[in-house]
Amino acid sequence: MRAQRSRVRVFGVILAGGLGLRLGGVDKALVQLAGRPLLAHVLDRLDPQVERMLISANGDPARFAGFGCEVVADASPQGPLSGVLAALTRAAALGATHLVSTPVDTPFLPGDLTPRLLLAAETSPHGLAIATTTDGDHPASALWPVGLGPALSAFLASGGAKVTHFTDAHLAARAIFTQADAFLNVNRPDDLARADALLRGAQ
């Protein structure tokens, strides 16, 4: 009798720990784009693709109370990977098999991000996959098996912090996306203006 494959359960996490220094030091998650917080735009994109959403952020979680997501804080802030580890740990405890991460400043995520990352991950020995476009890799938009939690914890404990150092070491596969603005990062006021124009053009 053939063994039954375990069910894939994918959670999502929005990495909202950035300080938004190039936007004036504001909480980037709450920066307004077309009248709504950046976080709301990213939630709209990723939430339909996963079973459950988490928000990775430090500080007072009450500021995200209106978004309906559990907020997980870093155990030891060392950049985006600390947020990924905190979310992996929580997702594993809730029964997830995988986690899809993305920064809070990517309001144009593809609607098929999760399935394409899952497909690409089948070619990685560790089941890890990152998004890439003609502009290059977008390693914070990635699929992480929860089983990578201990390896990621050890990496951070050793002083590692750069996302690509970890993803390269674990032979991450690449899911190729052709949309030029799919992973547009809203880092500066001109990025915000460009994103606003793109949204208005789509209406």
C-alpha cells in the first residue's frame, strides 16, 4: 500500500520590522498608499494564497490590531531573518509545514507567488525557494520549510544575518517571475509615488 503524502500547510508572514528611515523614520507598515496602509495591500495579495497569516514586528503589537493577524516578535533582532525564524517557530507550533515570507513594502506581489514557490522548491534539496525577476533575486520573498528552523537559528546564533548567505548555503531554488513590478519595494518617497501611479493606472 502506498504511503499517503503528508498534507502541505502553508502559512504566510509579512516582515514588518523595517524602520522606514528613507521614508522619514515612520512605521513602514502603516505608510499610506492610495489611502490604505502598505500592510493592507500586501495582506490583500498574500492572504488568499496561504492558510493563515502572521505579521513579524517588534514593538507594541496593538498598532496592528485592526488587521486580524497574530503578531510575532523577534527573539533577538538581527534583520529580516530574525523575523522569518520567529514566524517559522510559531507556524511550526500551529501545524504548518511551510512559510511564505515577504516584506511589508511589496504591494504588487503576484497572485500565484505561493504555488510557484512550492513548485520551484521541489528542485531544492532543502525545499527552500526564493523569488527572482530580471532585476535579480528577491530573497525575502521566499518559501521556507519549517524544518529549516534549527539551521536558521544556528546561522543567526553564529552571527549570520544576510538573507542570501543563508539561502545560497541551503541551495535555494528560484521561482522566476516576469512581471517587472511584482516585487517593487517602497523604500523612498519616489517609490511611493510610483506605486501610487501604478495602482491608479490599474483602476
